Amino acid sequence: QVQMVESGGGVVQPGRSLRLSCAASAFTLSDYSMHWVRQAPGKGLEWLAVLSYDGSHTYYADSVKGRFTTSTDTSKNTLYLQMNSLRAEDTAVYYCAREPVIPGATCDYWGQGTLVTVSS
Amino acid sequence: DIQMTQSPSTLSASVGDRVTITCRASQSISTWLAWYQQKPGKAPKLLISKASSLESGVPSRFSGGGSGTEFTLTISSLQPDDFATYYCQRYNTYPYSFGQGTNLEIK
């Protein structure tokens, strides 16, 4: 069945970098737009970024623009989120989610999330 | 950017109750509105897209309505499994954004 498994989270010092992975199975990433959403402890959902299905477009929330980059490796069917210059306020569970390229559709499957803790 | 405001933030109800959660957009988003359910420690689950389109497998006691700037999620008869946090999300343009969430708790 459709599955997305995030990995790469952990504890990192402020100012350092981390790369998250989202490995997809039972579907092809390049058939979907792929999103990243995070949730700080005890807080709501915050949309972060999108990579268009064909890889031609990305869009980022202002809170991460210039620091985070999303990309894919089609050979591995894996989505990545490169996070640089991390701050304490980036501490959150990070989710990847797929969005079908169908009018009216939005994120229908989500990964289980990976926790990133930014702390010295 | 378009802001999404949900109300109430917390809703206490009993099994069998009919409840409604409201989501307002700071400007018109037509029907580009989704509702998600999230339980503790779990990923959000898509319930409704396009304001009123029920996702496959979602019980028919859930319904969505509205257009423009005001939207509702209604649960017609609460079941024990429905106690969770609910989020609205607009997806008309980037950046997408979520409401702050409504915690539906047992009275």
C-alpha cells in the first residue's frame, strides 16, 4: 500500500545542517507534487514547502526560504529536505505528504513524521 | 498571505452529539479548502477536500460545506473515535496554510 517513510531527524545544534528523507513506496514521486509540513511540539501544522510533480517548481514558506531546499532522487523514489542554518524554532516533527495532480486534490497521504530537535 | 482562523479552539462534546467547526479565510478561496483529523502522535488524515468532497473511506457522518471565506466541518453523531484535533487547510495558492486547529474533547 501507499507509504512514505521519513528519516534523518535527530538532535542538532543551532546553526548546523540536517537532511531529511522521505522514501515513497507503492507510487511514483514524479507523478505527484510533494509537500513538507511541520508541527512544533504541542502546536499546529505549518506548511513549509512544495516540489512540483515534474520537479520544475518549488515554493517555500517565508519562515524557511533561503535555508531549506527540497529535492528528489527519482532513482530512489525519495524526497529530501535539506535544512541549513537551523534554529531553535525549527524544532518540530516534519512530515512529507503527496498531492495528486488532479484538479481539486490536496495532500492525501502523509508520512509518519520525523522529529528534529535543534538544541545546544 | 491568506490567513485561516478556526473556531472554536476547543470543543467539548458527548458521544452522539452533532458538532460543527468553523474555518474562516481572510479572503476568498472559492472551495479550495480541506479538513484533516489528527490524533496524538499520528500524521494528519485527510477527511474532506474541495470544501465538501468526502474522501474515500471517511464515514458519512462527516460533512463539509461553505465557499468563499466561511467553511464548516460537521460531525452528525459523534463516535468515540472522533475525539481528535481537526485542522482546516486552504490550498488555492502557495503558501498553503492551516487553521490553528480545534481540539474536540470528550465532555
